Amino acid sequence: MNNRSKGITLAVITAVMWGIMGVFVRDLSQYHFSTIEISFFRCVLAGAAYFLFLLVTKPSALKIDVRGLGICILYGAVAYSISFVSYSVAVSRIPVGVATVLMFMSPIWVAILGRVMFREKLEKSKMVTIGICLIGAVLVANLIGTGNLKLDAIGLLAGVINGIGVALQILLPKFFAKNYERDTLLVYGFLGGAFVLAFGMKPQAAIAHLTQTPMLNLIVDLFGIGILCTMVANVACVKSTQYVEATTTSILSALEVVVGTLVGFIVFREHMTGLQILGAVIIVAGAIGSEIYRPRKRQQYEIPESL
């Protein structure tokens, strides 16, 4: 498997893991876990598990100076804490479909910020692909023909912030890669995010929710949101940028919208309209098709670190 194939595969893994997260989040919500609690457990479990993994496989990645630790905490606070909370605020104040589309705008933010941070060229083909996928997202979110939408300024702002946060999850590790390993930024970023989210926690309520949830459900749900949908997903996302452009990673990870919609249809028996199915097809065709039929040309890649 060549480097580009590795990058594409990792980005698709990210989309799948993020797409199935709703299964675990919905179950925890049924047992009254708050948004802050779910976000906290996502970060703390991902950080702890990845710390142990690196302790065995790559202990050198755990070494960090004070400046680096501060950067990691800032990374965790901006990319994870603020992003997770802003999405929850968005879905509580505006339609979920609108919040989903605003989150999907992350490839646009990646393209814009990537131009500023890495001097990446804004290729017309990528912008066209983003536009096509955005049309697909609007259809999947079922925003066509929904009548009067109740839009709230704070909700819209939170949705935009979430999209920027998702973009920063991809870009910041690449930006600091010259000084700090991606693994280092990820593990301490997860823990930094948990540290920030802990200030919004109510310990007694969290303990009550943990003890009142059936043990099997609790284990499966926490493993799902912490290990699969956060550690595996975000590590795959960041590692993907070692092999492909950040914009490509962002476009492919947007397949999450399709996976999430399919999960809703298969697991939760949610109804899918013909336009939603068409939108899913458009996203897949736009994201995957742009890579399959990508013109062959010389690319410059950074030397990949070992996975």
C-alpha cells in the first residue's frame, strides 16, 4: 500500500468511527449523561488508553517540555473541548440538519487555514469537490423543503465554531509536527481536553449516572465513545495528514455524514427520503471519486513518521 492509499484509508476509518458515534451517545443520553460528561469521558478515556499504548510501544512520545504541555492543553481545549461543547449548543438551538451542514463546512476551513498555515494551494478541483459534497450534505440533512426553519444566532455561531474546531483537530498537529510528534500532541491533547471539561462537570451527578447505568451498557458505550470514536478516529485522522493533504483528509472524513445517516436508518429505523439517499450518493461520489480519478502529478509529501 503506497502512502496516498494509507492516507485515504485512515481518513475513511475516521469517517466510519465518527459516523457510528451516535449509537453510543444516544444510549448514554438515555441514562441522563450530560453533554459535558460524555465529552469528558471521550477525552479522558482516549487520553488514558493512548498513554498506555504509547508507554508500551513508543515511550519516547510521552516526553514533553513545559511549553509543549501548554500547547497540548491549548490544543485539547480548542480542538476538543470547545468543539464538542459548541456542537451540543448548536443542536440544542438550531435544527440538527443545519448543525450537521455547518460542521461539514470544516473542509472549507481546512482549505482556508491550510493556505495560511502551510501555503497549501487552493486547487480548483478540491474546491469543486467541497462544493459538490456540501450540496450532498444539504440533501442528507434533509434541509430541502423543510418549510420555515427556526434559526438562532447563538446556535449558528456555535455551529460555525464547531466546524472550525473540527478543522483545527486536523491542522494543529500538522502545524506543530516540526517541534512535537503527532502522538505527543494527541495523547496530551486528549488529556488536556479532559482537564478543561472537568471544570464543567458535576462530580456527584456523573457518579450517579455511572452507577445507575447497566454495567454492560456502560462498558460498551464508554469503549465506543472513548476508544473507537475518539482515540481510533482522531489518531487515524491526524495520521492521515502524514500521507495526504489536510484538505483531502477533511473531505474524506466528511463521509461521516453518510455513515451517520445510514446508522440512523439501520439501527434507529429512521426514515430516509429519496433526496437524502441522493445526497449520500453525491457525497460518496464527490469524496471518493475525486481521489480515484485524481490526475497523476508530482506531489511533495513530508517524510512519514512510523505509525
